[in-house]
Amino acid sequence: MNVLIIEDNQDIAASIYDYLEALGYTVDAAGDGVTGLHLALTNDYDVVILDLGLPGIDGTDLCRRLRQDAHRLVPVIMLTARDSLENKLDGFKSGADDYLIKPFALKELAARVKVLSERISRTPVSQLQIGDLLLNEETHEVSRAGKQINLNPTLFRLLTFLMKNPHRVIKREELEHTVWRDNPPDSDALRTHLSNLRQAVDKPFDQPLIHTIRSFGYKLTDKNAED
């Protein structure tokens, strides 16, 4: 199991690190919010242990940004000395899955890590999200900013592939293979489909998500991209 600890108290972080490592887990650690968010977004972790009070980016904001930008659902256990109901509710609203008040027993923390990782592994992730764009692979529902978007099967396959590869430049050959496998048409059908997809996903909204990266391919991202 891969676990990320984001905790600025070195003694607490070291105690958690040593305990989980002794259980056979692979553990990474960050002492501030900026480093922690970078690690969480660029690596695959089974659980993130997140302190609420962090330098750089606090735990609540980090968790919210992780939920918005991550390409997979990562369980988050929030650690804090703040035990008021309001603080707990704020943590859950930001996307935390569990909440543990300091001081805590390392044995209890390890048990919660194990339960959360097993729960997520049993739950197939069918919903993809980039910014305010949502796609459910099971129901084939697509929405943006709460507005339903109707797509035909070809456009749905294209959007699904783009959302499963967020922030990455994808060559046209990859997209053609996604739609037509090894028999792409001779005409410029992909360009037409992408234009139709943009009409549905981007045109009614202020911020475009599908970007053409000249001479390279296409990218779906809610971050700034150069066309």
C-alpha cells in the first residue's frame, strides 16, 4: 500500500512514517501544503494522511484542490487538534473521508488507513471530473456546472478518453484509435467530432476545457493551455 503523509510537525510525521513502514507500507512524506499537493497529484497513493494546519496551503484547501484536480479518487484522513463540530464539517465538505483528533493512537490510525484503502478498492470509480465537468461511465451522463450535456456514443468515447488522461497532450492517432481502433477513416472525421464535442462541452461556458496544442495534439484541462 502506498501512503502519503502531509504533516508539518516532524515528530508526528516521523512517528506515523516509522509505524506504517514497519507494517510494510510504502510511505512518502511532505512537511508543507505545496509539496504535499504536488506529490498527491503526481503519484498514485492508496491513502493520504493530511494535517489540517499546514504552511503554504492549509489542509482544507489542499483537500478541496486534490478533489478537483486528481484523476482518481484518493481516500483522505484529516488530522487536527481542532475538535469542534464546525471544523469537522469543514473538513468533510472539502472532501475528507475520515477525521482523527490529535493526540491519537498510531494503531487506530493504521486501522483507519487499512479500512479506507479496502473500501475504495472495492468501489469501482465510474465518475470522472475535471473542473466543473462530470462524466459517469455507468450511466453515460455528462454535465458541466450542473447543466446536462447530451453526447452521441462517439463523442462520449472521445470525452471519456480525454478525461481519463487529464492535462496530458494526446496525439490525434491515440484519439483515432479510441474511436475507430485500427480502421480510422480517410477523411478528417476526428476534427469534425472534436469540433462537435467542443460545441457541447465548451461553447456554452466561459472557460474552454478542450485545447488544441499545435503540431502536437489535444489536451483536456481546466488549467491555462496555449492553443
